[in-house]
Amino acid sequence: MTQAVGRHRMPEPAFAQPRTPREIYTVMAGLMLAMLLAMLDNMIVGTAMPTIVGELGGLAHLSWVVTAYALATAVATPIWAKLGDLWGRKGVFMASIVVFLIGSATSGLAQNMGELIGFRALQGIGAGGLMVGAMAIIGDLVPPRDRGRYQGLMAAVMPIAFVGGPLLGGFLTDNFSWRWAFYINIPLGVLALVVIWFTMKLPVRRREARIDWRGAGLLAVAISSLTLLTSWGGTEYAWGSWQIVGLGVLAVVATVLFVLAERTVAEPILPLGLFSSRNFTAAVVLTFLAGFAMFGAVTFLPQYQQIVQGASATDSGLLLLPLMAGMLVTSLAGGQFVTRTGHYRWLLIIGSFVMAGGLFLLSTMGVGTSTLTSSLFMVVLGVGMGFLMQTTMLVVQNSVEMKDMGAASGAATLFRTIGGSLGVSLLGTLYATRLESSLADQLGAAAGGQVAGGQLTPAMLAQLPAPIREAFQAAVASGVGSAFLWASVVALVAIVAAVVIRQVALRSAADSVAAPAPEPVAV
């Protein structure tokens, strides 16, 4: 029986047919459109979320609209990568776009929260192949020596998505319908498919590979169980109920079986040997917490802005700009600082402190907090996250050998996505619980439960009697504050992880085939 060939034994790709810059840039246009689809989606949906929840009902399931997408993306990403190895990059990449577009179209057609959550999961499965496929195709098209400038173009997609996403989501919700937050993906995706079909000529190189279906399944069970536990505990079911206890047991058992499986499989979905590096492990923890903070902020800030501050969906997108600006500016500045000095440890420590501080400041917002004050709080959070975003990936990649670079980058992306999934789920539970409790205190249990569970959009809120409107605004402010307060407590772990990281010399081009410098053991 033919044995699967390990990644480290494969010869380097032969770039027998050099392409002109014009040819490469033409293909890059399709890749950038595909990556824009993946990055833009959550940014667009965030500002549309208050209206979506109001029309479809199901406030308690708000977090799952984001969580289902992130969870499916996390599990599907490594599988798409292996499918590309088996069947060729171009066809698999286009298939992932088609799956994403089907998920987008059906999400826009959803008639209730259950349907929307299911269709978002389908959309997330497709999204898992977009980013990993784009990076792999660049590796096939461009020799390593020339790869940097083209990857820089891909990095430029991120600020476009972060800044343009909330604005576009708000504009579509205000002027058309929240459903267009999903439908907008269809023309972009079709354009990407056309460009890729006619311009992308890839060398045909397929290798024998094993897909770790068992590992992927166990990972999905473990993450799903933990996400359901944090989402349902104390709301749908009591913490001591058999449902919650059973989910906890299932999460532990699936995690143990996953670890055992990954130790024996030839090509694991998550190579556990990477975690033998102290810096790698600490950087992955930081990546997890950065995803926790970013997804939480983008999900719950629009609730506060539209319901408490009275902003329209479009204005809510504008109000998120201080967060995005702070993150992008410090991310770029931090990258320049590391490039020039080679030092990164203090950036991580400062970023962790500032991120935790920004989350705490956001937890103090109330009904009377001005837009200027909340914007300044968002800048603080954005600055902290910006110091962590790219620097953590740099530490991850510098902590492993070159042959493990892809696996390490994939692991970091996986944990950032898991952090976002669990973060939104846990913070969503805290938000919904606090909101319902506050409404019950102000309006009584029966009336409060009716308002909290009813279909109430920001536009409809203005038509309610003043006492009910003010009670609901106070409850939302209290719920958002509770979510951010607990997020700031969780973020304190980031400070510990940053302190654990040790300064290690960054690899230069001359070290590209060498192992990373040994980590100092002194504390």
C-alpha cells in the first residue's frame, strides 16, 4: 500500500514557467476578492446584528450567529488545506468560494434564528477554505524570493475589511435590508470565480496525503461542546443540570481523545509537538485572547451604540472606526518597530495591559456615556489589540523550524478563531442573562421577559412608551457592561502569557533553513 508522503519530505516547488508581474497581479485580484469575502463577513454582520435579532427574535441566541460561523471556519480550515494537496489548489479553492456563496444566499433567506445559525455554519465551512487556499496558491505561483511583496497586497485587505465592513453593513441595513449584508457577497464571489477561472494557471502538483478526519471530528465535538456549555449554562439550563454536566464531560472526553489521536496519526490536524516551545505556547494563548476580545467587541458594541446611544446602523459603523483605527495604526507601527529593532516582548506586555484596560473602560459605559467617551475607550482597546495581532504571529513563526511554518501559522489562526467563537458565546450568555435580570428588576418578571424575548429592532424601540424604552436601554447598557467586565478579567491572563514569552533573536534570511535560536531558560 502506498504510504502518504510527509510534508517535510516533499521537494520544493519548481517554478518552471516564470510569470510576469502583470500575470501575477491579475491572479492576485481574484485571491484578494476571495480573502475580502472571508474578512468582510463578520465586520458587515456586526452592525446589522441588532436589527437581525429584532426581526427574527431569539436574543439568547445572538452570539450563535457569530459563533456558528467562527466554529465552522476553525474546523474546516485544515481540511480544505489537505483537500488542496490531494485534488489541486484551483478547483478546491473555487469549491470553497461556491460553498461560501451558497451559505451567504441561504443566510439572507433565513426566516428564523435557527435557520440563520445553520446557514452561517455552512458559510463558515466555505470561509475556511478562502484564506488558507489563497496563501497556498501564492506559494504555488510565486518563488519564495519574490513572495513578500505579493503577500503584502493580501495584508492590505485587512484594513479594507475592518474599516469598510462596519460602514457597509450599516449602510445596507439602513437603506435596504439586513439580508443584503449576506447578499452583497454574491456579486463579489462570482467576480472572484470568473477572474480565477480565466487567469489562474497553476502547476499540477498533487501529493498523496492523509486527511485527519478523526482529529477534525474530535476537535469539532470538543469545541462545540464547550461552546454550547458556555452558551446554555445558566440560561437555557441550570449549571447543575444533566445537559450542562453532560456537555462538560463530553468536552473533556473529546479533548482527551483528540490529544491521543494527534499523537499517533501520520499527518495531524494540529501537531502537538509545536507546543514544546514555550514561546509558541504563550503566543498561541495571546492569539486566543486577542480573538476573544476582537470578536466580542465587534459583536456587542453595535448593540450598545444602536439601542442605548440611538445610533443608526450606518452611524454604528462609523462609531466603530476608533476601534479599528487604533488597532490598524498600532499594528503597522508595531510591525515597523519589530523590523527595525528586533525586539517584540515589551510590545506584547504593553499590548496586553492596554487591551485589558480598554475592556475595563468599556465595561463602565452606561446610559449617559457620551459618544466621545465611548470612542476614546474603543481607541484604547484597539491600541492594545493592534500591538498583539501581528506580533503574536511573528513570535509563533519564529518559534518553530521552517518546515513547521505552515502548521504553526495554521495553529495560531485556529486558536484565534476558537477564541472568538468561545468569547462571543460566553459574553453573549453574560449579556443576555444580565439584560433579562435588569429588565425583570425594572419592569417585573413577566413584562421584562416579554420585552427581552420579543422581536424588537432599534427602529421599533423609539416607538415604545418612555418607561419601557428607558428600561430596555438601561438593561442593554448593563448587559454590555457585564460582558466587557468579565472580558477584562479574562484578558488579565494575556498579561501573564506575555510576561512568560522570552526575547529570542528573529531569524534572518540566512537562517531560513536553520532551526530557531534556542530559547533562554532563565526566568
